[in-house]
Amino acid sequence: GLDVAQYPTLARIDAACLKLDAFARARPENQPDAPQQG
């Protein structure tokens, strides 16, 4: 992944979005057709 530490505005936006349920549900690993990890 991308290290957003060098982009503080992007890091704040990412952190704020991850607090929203819709964004959490939309993550690729939460999709029904996502490959199983492990």
C-alpha cells in the first residue's frame, strides 16, 4: 500500500473515511467475491 504519512491531508481524509460504516463495508476485503486470505 501507499504510505500516506508523507501526505497529512490525505491521511486525515483516509482516517475520517474509515470511521464511516459505508466505507468500511465497501472495502475490497469485505466484498462477497473477495479472495480468502490465509
